[in-house]
Amino acid sequence: MAITYDDFAKLELRIATVLECRIHPNADKLLVLQIDLGGERRQICAGLRAYYQPEQLTGKQVIVVANLEPRTMRGEVSQGMLLAATDASNPDPAAARVIIVCPVDTVPPGSVVK
């Protein structure tokens, strides 16, 4: 489904630094991340538990959709969405890798992705 440029322009993509990461206590697939969005601390939930250990994400910079409406996911509030890609080259979806989208160089948290 195609969207207009105006719809795409509504997305606020920003760089965040993962301050803490833990396993969601009530969901098998979710991790709960505390992120720094440049002086603003938020919590997001991400379905990455099968692909990453919490310690692999702590300290990492990620790209986040920062202007999503908050959503409660199995009792935890998520205030954004982390971007990740699925390795489409693997013919077996169950064995596909999930790769977090992140900047090549370190940038200040809160930086806008253009």
C-alpha cells in the first residue's frame, strides 16, 4: 500500500541510546527498553526477545519512531517503536535474523533522522 509523502513526513524518526533493557515479565517475545531521546527518558517495548539478550542492547544507539501514541503492551507502556529489519535472504522465516537499524557513527541522542 502506497502512502503519500505528507503521511511519511508525519513520522518523527530520532536516534535514541538504550540506557537499560530487561525481559518483559508478562510476555515471551518482548523486551522493555529505557531509552534516552536527548534529555527525555522513555520506555519502549520491542518484540526482540528471541533475537537479542538485554545486555546486547544496553548502550546501543537505535532509531525510534518517537511520535507514536503510547500503547500498553501486556501491562507495560511503550512510548515509541524501535526500527529493525528482517533478513529476507533466509528462505526459512523461523530462522531469519532480525537486525536493529542503527547509525553508523555515534550521534547525540535525540538527533533527527532525515
